[in-house]
Amino acid sequence: MLTEPIGRAEQIAKLNDRARSGFDPSARIMFTRGCLDAFCNGDTPSGLVAQAELIKTMRRHRFEEDTYGERDFGAFTFRGERVFFKIDLYEKKVVKRGLEATPLKASKP
């Protein structure tokens, strides 16, 4: 089996998948107030349930079209409303370390 280095976009996509899937302990998920207001009654219990359900839906999202191949932006319908999400890596040193720490390899048959 031959292996070849994965391109930068695919490396970023894998880091984004790791964050979105809940496998990156340093990842932070944030919701806008408007998003939460659309799905909860303004109380803590319904807000927590809405957040958990939104995260579950986001983690199951399948990227059919991805312009740059980084799997960092998506949209889905949740409780009848269209929801958009974006994954951003903010710290350059973290991105650089994540891309250089372990070279990812793709397998070819």
C-alpha cells in the first residue's frame, strides 16, 4: 500500500472534523443569541436542550458541496429553521502546530 502526503485543505478539513465531532478538547462552540432565541423559551433548561440538539445535528452534518475542501462551513434545517455554522481556527500557532505536528497520510490501494 502506497501513502502520499495529504494536501493543506485536507489537513485543515481533518482538524475541523475533529473539532466538530467533539474530539478536540480545546475546541469551543459558540451560538449567537439570535440562534438560541429561535429555539428556546429564554430559560436555561430549554437553552441547554436546544444547544445539545444543535451540536448533535452539526456533528452529523454531511458536506455535499465544499468550495475549498476544508469542511469549515455548513447549513442544515433544525426545527424548521435554516441554521448556518462556521468553524474557525483563531490562533496561528495552534493551526501551524496542528498542521505540522503529525503529517497526515492518505492511503492509496
